[in-house]
Amino acid sequence: MALKYSSITKKVIMALAGLFLISFLIVHLGINLLILKNDGRESFNMAAHFMVTNPVIQTMQWVLFGGFILHILLGIVLQLQNWMARPQRYKVEGYSHTSFFSKFMIHTGAVIFAFLIIHLVNFFFRAKFGEMPHIMINGEQYEDMGLLVIEKFRDLPYVLMYVVWLLFLGFHLDHAFHSALQSLGLNHSKYTPVAFGVSRALAILIAGGFILIPVLIFIS
Amino acid sequence: MNLTLKIWRQKNATSKGKFVTYKVNDISPNSSFLEMMDILNESLVTRGEDPVAFDHDCREGICGACSMYINGRPHGPDKAITTCQLHMRRFKDGDTIVIEPWRARPFPVLKDLIVDRTAFDKIIQAGGYISVNTGGIPDANAIPIPKVDADLSMDAAACIGCGACVAACKNASAMLFVSAKVSQFALLPQGRVEAAERVNNMVAEMDRLGFGNCTNTGACEAECPKEISISNIARMNREFLVAKLAAPKPRVDSGGGI
């Protein structure tokens, strides 16, 4: 199916899925930052509880899976076509002035995907199917997702692994927002430089924000 | 200047090809890159060897024939020029220069540094034209066109079809070339008539020929001798999306004929 779509259609789907994934990352980060609040994990656990019980969020979860799968599969298809378009490589290549991280999207993407599986096993599947500790908030029992996170990030290897993973996420995001707009045909002499700035800011804020969590938990 | 050249030598389209190292001595820094190649070839001919085959024609940066990938960049180290506009003073005495042909599946090597760029002609044949009856030259101002649009169209029309965008792109994508050819018409009223059909057909032909996809890396724009902007690629994407989603289907039963 993906092979039959034109190159531009594939890039447009890739861009839309990518933008959706960015919006997911922002929501994810917003909730995660609640764990740094010093209230006995109450607000984080409440937010986590909302996310697993709200029907709208639960529906969106499937859309999110779809978004991930589309973005990953199309990314692979596009890359394979790109490699096939140059069967014989140059002896000396890549001295043109280009945006650096754009050349390594498949590589940073592959690293992100590999760690994503570990991440899902650690937290998502654990919370969905595994045994969870519980916590009492205002007389009601909630699953203590926060405890799970804090316990994981007491291990230095885990913290380092997450920092490396999130750095790669940052590299990937550096060529995300503005590239998606370009693929969608949105280019403007005045606003495209702004989009580049937004892209860089999103990369730093999202990766930096996520990195803050394991590092701060480990230090405290 | 004394230089070491590592040049891709390939007897014909089917042979394997390899790099061969040549020394050239006493090259004037003021000679052009192609003159340096001429000097090399003269020495090869006197030695009874096969000269290095390379494309060239106008030698003034207009025709786009001189396709050479020099030290990792199409048309060499300078910005916004073709190989024939490159001068030897851009290199240092004793430098090693690696010269390769364009590398892309749709641009097969014919001999040494010459590639077959018929793929570009096929893309043009797919829609890079407007259908008008020939006749007298129309009055220049018969159709008023905003200056901004005329300028953007002329910028796109500066494309000489050299293929440096494909050569520079890590994906061997032809998006910059195709987008320039789509844009030069899409911006003008005469081109609007067939705009949807044009972008559909040209993109389909580009894909069919096996060019890569666009990663928005910007190498094409950086290497284009005519400084075609990747904003043209965004315009083509827009045109393509509008053509797919909103354009009315062409009616086969319309028109005055059958």
C-alpha cells in the first residue's frame, strides 16, 4: 500500500503523524513533570489515573499507536527507497551545507524505537498487565505509578540509558517541526525561519524536560 | 600548481569502473576547472591513453552540462556556480581532488564522468509545458501579472536542469528540479490551466523513474548553481495536495472535438 502512494503523499502522512507524535510528547511531558511536585506523588498518580480511565484518552491511545506505526513504517519505506535511489555511493560525499540532524533521521529514529520497546515494557505494559503497587489518596485507592517510576530511576544504569535515549529524541526532534511544515507545503519567507526556531526549541524543551525527571529523581 | 586527481574512469555503461589517479603539473591558478581537465586530457592523448570523458558545452554557466562531483560537492567548492565557472585558485598547490560522476539510479553513467540525464527530459515530457497553439508572439502585457509572481516564476525558471540537486541530495531526490519546473508555470495564469494535471503527472513520472524522496535536508538548495529555493518544493507539495484533494477531475467528454 505504502509503495503505491506517491513520494509527496508519503511525506505528508509522515509529517502529519510526526506532528501528532510531537503533541503526544508535550502531553506526556506535562504529566511526567507532575512527579517532580513534592506532594507524595498525588498529582502525578491522579493524572496517570485520569489518563488510563478517561474514554477519550483511551480512544486516543489507539490513534497514537496508529500514528507511531505509520510514522515508523513509512519512515522505513521512504528510507529504503532513498537508499535504492543511489545504488553506487560517492567516494567523498556530504560536504554540502545541510541541516545536520536531517541526515540521520532513520538512525536517531531506530535508536528511539529500540529504547521505546524497553520503555513500554518497563512502564506501559507493567501498568497495563503487571502487578502494581497501590496508594491511598483522599481515602480512595489508586495505582501508584509514581512509585514505579521513582524506583526505576534509583538505578544509575537506567538513568544513563534514559538520558542517552532522550538525547537521541532531541536530535530527532531538531529536524521535526519545520520539516513537517515544509512537507505539508507550508513555507514562508518570514515564518519559516521562525519554524526552524520552534523546532530547535521543541527539541531542547522536550528532550531537556524529559531528561530532568530521571536525573532529578536520581539525585534526590 | 601541481595537483593529484582521483577520477572515476568507466569504459561504458555496462563496465564496472574504478578510480584512477593522475598528476597534473604547472596548472595556472587562473585557469578554469574544465581547462585543467583539458590539459590533463591533452597529456593523456599525447601518451596514447583514452582521455577522460566529461560533459561540457557553453562554459559560461548556462547550459548545465558540466556535471562533476568534486571533493564531495556537485560543481565543486564554490556556491552558485557550475563546474565551468570554478577556477583553480579555489584549490591549493599539492591538493588531491576527487572527481566523480553524478550518482543516482535514474542517472546511469555512460562513460567516465558523463551520466545520462534523459530522466529529466522524461519528467518535462510528463507535464513541463503549457498547451497553446503556436502563432504570433502575444502582446507582453495582454495578461497583467503581479510583479511578485512574475519574479518568483522567473526565479524558478532559472533552473538549467543540471542535476546538481539530485547529485547533492543524500536520497538522490529530484524534488528541487521538479518543483522549479512546476512552480514556474503554477505562478502564472497561463500555467494555472493545467496546473493540477501537471503536478500529478510530473510527480508520478519522478517517482516512476526511481528518484529518492525529500528529507528537507536542504543540500539541493545549497548546491544549486542557480540558487533555486526549496520554497519551490513546498509550493509543489501544496500544488500536489490541492490537486489531489480539491481539483476538479478533467472531463474527457468536454471540448469541441469528438
